[in-house]
Amino acid sequence: MLNEGLAFLLELAALAALAWWGFTTGGNAVVHILLGIGTPVLAMIVWGAFAAPRARFKVALPFVLLVKAVVFGAGALALHGVGHPALAAAFAVVALLNTALATADRDAAFRAAAQ
């Protein structure tokens, strides 16, 4: 349960990092607004469609992990892009460990249910 709470916070942090990057990227206010709002919205749509616990589309675990890697990776790259490489690295490591633990828990629950 604690790991699931951390996963949710990591998802929010990735969205915040994408918004932060978007609002500080580009040459004018229109680009700032489009990237600052559009990038996290796109990530939310993709996450909700494929990676959320109640995802709209049920896909195989490798694809779910790919979506998570893309969103969390984009969040880490966004943090690096706004000038926080140490925070980006820490975020990436925590997201990786959290996802690995969640996947192992899911696999163990699946095996227990199959027996």
C-alpha cells in the first residue's frame, strides 16, 4: 500500500516536472503555455489509457512498463532540462525502484491467485 502511494506521488511529480519544463521552454508566451499545459496533459492521457490501475485499454505488462518508462523518463529529462540534474537522477532511481517493486508485487499476487 505504501508503494502504491509513492507511485501516485511519482506520477504527480512527473506531471509537475513536465509542466515546469514546458512553461520554461520555447521562445514566447504561446509556446510556454502550449508546452506547459500540453505536455502533462498528453502524459496523463497516455498514462490513463494504458498504465493506470483502471486503464481504459488493457494491454500486456511489457507495454504498461514501456508507458511508465516513457512518462517517468520524460519527467526525469524535464527536471534535467530545467537545470536540476541531481534531482532528475534521484527521481529516475526512485521511479525505477518503485516500478520494479510494484511489478514484483503484481507478479507475486498473480502467482498466488493462480494456485
